[in-house]
Amino acid sequence: MYPIWDVPYLSSALIVGLISSFHVLPSHLAVGALWVTVFIEKLAYSQNRSDYLDFVKRFTLLLLIFSFVFGSLSGIGIWYSATVSSPRAISALIHNYVWGWATEWIFFLIEIATIYAYYLTLGKVDPKTHIRLGYIYAIGAWISMIIITGILAFMLTPGKWLETGDFFDGFFNPTYFPQLFMRTFLMFGISGIYGLLISSTLNYQTKIDLSKLISKIAFFGMILGGLFSLWYYKKLPAETYQIIQGLPYMKTLIKVSILSFFILLGYFLLVGFIIPKLNNFALSLVIIVIAFIGILSGEGVREGARRPYIINGFMYGNQIIAKDHPALKIKSEVQKFEETGLLTHLGYLPQNLKKITSDNRLEVGRIIALHNCANCHAFTKAGLRPLPKLLAGFNPKSPEDIDAFLSALSAFPYMPPFAGNDEERKAAAEYLFTLVSSKK
Amino acid sequence: MQIGAYLNSMRDPAGLPAPAFIFDAFLVLTFALHILFVNLVIGSAILIVWGKIKKTEYSARLSSSLSKLLVNSVSWAIVLGVAPLLFIQVIYDPFWYTANTLSAFWALIFLAFIALGFSLIYVYYLSDGKRSVLWIILSLGLFLLAGIVKHSLAITQLYPESWPSFAVRDGLYISTGKYLHGFEIFRFLHFVIPSLAVVGVWLIFYAKYFRGKYENEYLDWVSGLGIRLALIFSVIQGIIGFFWLLTLPGDLNFIRHPVFIVALILSLIFILYLFLSYRSGNLRPTLMAILLGITVSAMSAARESLRIAYFSRVGYNLADYPVNLSLGSLILFLSTFIMGLIVLFYVATVAYRAGKGIREVGAHALGKISVYLLWLWIIFMVSIGLYNTIKG
């Protein structure tokens, strides 16, 4: 096993979650934006509305800064945060999907080349060429979504890959198409809110005309995106519903994301069809924040629904391989860790911490507990699913009580089994008991 | 468990989806492209600052020109960094993941340095270079800091036998990843010093490109500066490389490594070519850029050979990494790669002509083919998807 990273209060998984949720905004904007922009640019030429070109210029600049500075870097940030929080999981994804990611990278190159060309040549090359550049960008960016959705959907529904190990079986998994269409149409909603933000900075008549137009596009995009979300929800595996039903916070997250969806839909309805002048810079910013909260909740559901797995049906959240994969000649590691223990596999530790002694018992117990729990639980009194508080809820009187709880972990449908042998589990229990009994 | 056994046990159980040498070749190639743009960013930023501080007419003008280039270069440096990042963790996963988790805090914060540095460049760019050059200095500092972090993470990978002492201090496991674990000055400088040589070659290209658009006197000054920078900093790079070589562990015997010897010869040829160009005043930017590309690729290959030599000391060999061939996905990538080159060639043609002030840029047939290819890609992929879905 690789070294384990502990993030006080937050847990390492939440770091990945926060970066991923932020990334949804600039990345979906990057995919949706130019479909809207190229359409508006065409209108500018066909209706002789040169004021629309101001929108094109400003919106593209926003895209360059928001998507190609913070979007690009948060995308790499997801990767790095996954690397340091669940290295074996990201390794499993990369070893199966490296050529998928490399293919997506080709489209990143196309996106960078075209977006700069599009921004810098507006008004400097013939309109036909300029629109074509935008069009190439828009298709290329959508293809990057076509690719990444396969890998994202795989983590929750690996489908036939679990039997065959085949790239395309995992890629085109049961939730692939619903999720692709859901993201494709919801991206018009995300592009819409940023389009409204930019429109609000233009002169009055341009602002009114474009606010109406953009809100209508966003409104219909959201309606279709909502319908495909329902399809996606229906395609989720049965055990996912059990997880959602069994954890109250998941139901709350679903409610928040639905509420945020309808606030956005209502806003687009109002601005697009009833009161276009309602659109202003401050309100647009508020709507962006609401969209972010909705996305954070939705992504929280998507991530949480995989529990206890990080790759559904294959690898547990504590990075232990859960089941045999004969096609790839991979063996389940659950029994191996029970028999040989975890410590023998922690090759990064010095020898004196690889054997439990009376001197190092608590420290080794801490390391074993970190490997088993730190990805999802904070070890601090406060924070995300804090262990001291959760364990105190069982009112343990001794380390043995915690040890009994750890032995029965897999009885909880959303918890992986404890990774380690009996002696290691006892050491972990002793350490965890200090967290509960500590007055600090 | 000895460190060598640990490393081999940590290889991904799925194996490689293609033979290791394919990933290694792409790693070397894409890293060369990435480092070229990283060097262009650092070199341009230094010249922007120098030009603004020097305040002569030409230096200020060049400074302003380069500031327009800089945002673009940063984007390319970032996106070109993605590919080597991907390939390195496929074949060197035990080293990559251990080093990154041991310094987890830094592995993440380095991205914040780049994000902040990039934002500051935009602040400067959007002011049309009117704001204080301090923004660029700060940005340069942040990029160099990010470089130090990446450098240190690379060093950590080279010494797996030291990992236990990195992971634990005073008997306690460091779980926050708050420490960096190594810095080798000559190796670091070997990545940074070429920046001014790379920007020098760029300036020669710039002078050729704008010939006819800007006055000759200014462009002669630019190309003169370019060749001097390229020559001087290539020589300095050679000296730094010599010191780096001296500090390498003796048992690697890297001085006799054939890839190193080839890289050394190519580097010397490049320096000789720069010297002859400087003497004759006959500057041919395309040839110079090609030679630069070859030299940087050779250096990238030499660094890769060095890594392989380091890793073989702990019994890690690429050749014995099990392969679970995924031919379909490899073909998908290679065919997309070729398609991508066609599309990029079209976009580059448009940008090249537009930059020269040509409004009717033409190349419409190529443009149409690019759009058709993209749609064809989608149709092809959706067909596979539908076939798989129906079959499943």
C-alpha cells in the first residue's frame, strides 16, 4: 500500500470532492459556451447586430480566464488530489483508461489552439473562418465530454468490465448514455448563467435581447437535462438506492440539488420569457453560487452512492481490491490482508514500525486506522464524519468494544471490511479508543 | 519487505494496456514539448521584466509584445504537461504515487502556485502592460516555486531506499505530507537555464515572422538579442550539465551511457550551429527551431535513461511490467492523434496567416475536412457505444 494522507477536519475524499465540484462549473462552461457563442456570432452577421460581437469577445475572454486558467488547473487538481488521497484507485483507473485520457488530451490541444485563435482573430479574419474556428472548438470540447463521461460513469457502474476487463465494455457502461446526455444539456444551463453575467455588462438593448435569447437556450437545456437526469437516476443499480435510503444526508443532498435546479429553471423562465431586465450582474453571481451548491450536492450523491466502493464492485474506499477479476488475473485482497496483515504491505515504513511492540503500539495503531478510515473520516473531533464523535456514539467502554465494532464493519452496507489481521485490528482499536476517551 | 520487492508489489495489478516502451516513447516526446513551453514561459517572463526595467524603446516594445504571447504559452505549457503526467504514472506508478503521497500537501499546493501565477499574468496582460511589472516578477517567483516542488517530487522518486526516513520522524508517521524531501541544485538549474536559450530562438523566429510588418532596425535588434541569448545560455546549460554529471552517483556510470553520449553530441552540434549562425549573421529560424527540438528531445531521452538507471539500482525494470494489451483503446488514441494533427495544422495555418494581418486566410478545404473529421469521430465512437450497449 502507498503512504496514506490525512487531512484534519475535511478528510482526503472531501478535498477531491471540493475540487471536482468546482471543476464542474468551468469544465461544463468550456463545453457549452461556444455552441451559444457561435450561434450568437452568426446572428450578429445575419441580423447585422455588431453589438452582439461585444458579447462574443467578452464571453470568450471570460471562458479563457475561468475555464482555461481555473478550469484547466482544477481538472489537473482532481487528478492530483485523487493521487494523494486514493493512489491505488486512480492507478486502477489510469491503467485501464490511459488511452482514453490520452485521446481526451488530443482534444484539449485542439481546444487550446482554437479558443486562442477564436479570441484573437475576432474581426481580423473573414467571418466564415472565424465561425468555423468556433465550431471546431465546440465539437472538440463536446468530444472531451464524450470521453471523460465514460470514465466517470465507469466508477459507479463498471458494467460488463467486471467480467471482461475490456476498455469499451467499461467505457460504454449502463449509465454512460444517460449521463452523457444529462451533462450535455445541463451544460447549456451552466453556459446560460455565465452568458447572463456577461450580458448584464453590455448596453441596455443588447443586454435585454441577449438575456432573453440566452435564458431561453438555458431553459430548454435545463428541461432536457432534467429529463435525462431522471433517466440516469433510473439506471442506477439497486444497491445504490439502498445506500441513498440508508443515509439521511444523501437524501438531503438530493433535495438541495433539486431545489437548486428549480431555482435556476425559474430564473431562466423569468428572464427569458417574462422580465428580461431582471438580469443583472449581482443576481447572476448569486445564481452562479446557487448552481455551485446544487452541483456540489449532486456530485456528493454520485460519489456517495458508490459506498463502500471507490470503483463499484471492484475496489473498496480503503483501496483494497474487493473481488476477483479473472479476466485481468486480479485477486481479491480481503483475505490476504486478513491473513498476512496490513503492515507487511506498507513497504514505505521503517522496519521498527512494521512489527507491533509495546512501545510503538499506539503509533502503529494510528497508521493502520489511517489506512482504513482516513479517506472518508476526519480524525479530529469536528469535521467530516469525525471518528471521535461517531465512535463515541457507540459508547465504547474499552478498546475491546471498538475492536468488536471494527470486526463487524462489513455488516454495514456502506462500509468496507477492516483491512488487517487480528493483532493489527486490536492495535487500531486501542488507538481509536484514545480518540474517544481524549478530553482534548 | 525490501524496497525492491515493495516497488514491484505496488505495480498496478491490471498491468499495462500496451508495452512499456510505447508509454516511455510518448513520455519522452511529450515531456520535451512540455519543457520547451515551460522554458518559453520563464524566458519570456524574464525578458518582459528586463525590457520594462531597461526602458529603451526597443526593449519596452519587445516586452509588450512578449506579454501578449505569455498567456498563450502558459496555457500550452499546462496542457502539454498533462500527457507526460499521464504516461509517467502508468509505467512508474510505485515511484510516482509514493513520492506524491509522501509530500501530498506540496503535490497539491503547486497547482495553487500556478493558478495564482497565471492569474497575475492575466492582470498584467489585460492592462496592456500598463500595470507594474511587479505582477510578472511575482508570477515568475510562483512558477519557479512550482518548479522547485515538481523537482523535489522527482528527486524523492529517485531514492526509494530513503522513503522510510522521509515517512517517519522521531518514530511518528508524517500523515500530512507537509515536507519536501530533496533538492539538487544542478539538476534544477538544468531545467531552468535553457529558458533564456529557448526564448532566444523564439525571438529569431519572431524577427522573421514580422519582417515586412515592423521596421527592419527593430527586428534586427530582436534577432541579434535572440542569437546571443540562445548561444550564451546554451553554453551555460552545457556547463551546468557538466556539474550535474559530476554530482551523479558514481555507480550509475552515466557518462558512458549511449543515450547520454548521443544527447551530448547533439547538444554540441546545436551549440556549434548557434555559434556559426552568430558569426555569419545568417539566421534561419526554422532550422534552428528544428535543431532546438531535436536537442531538447535528446535531453529528455537522456534524463529518461538516467531515471531508468536510478530505478534499476532497486531492481525495477520496465521490461518485466506485465502487459494486458488493450489494442482497441490504443488504436483509438493513435488514430485520434493523427486526426488531431490535421485539425491543429488547420488552426495553426489560420493563426499564422491572421497574425501576419491577412484577413482572407483561405485553407477552406482543410477547414471543412477538420470539421468533417470531428463529426466522423463522434459517429464512429457513438456506433461503438451503441453496438456495445445493444450487445450488453
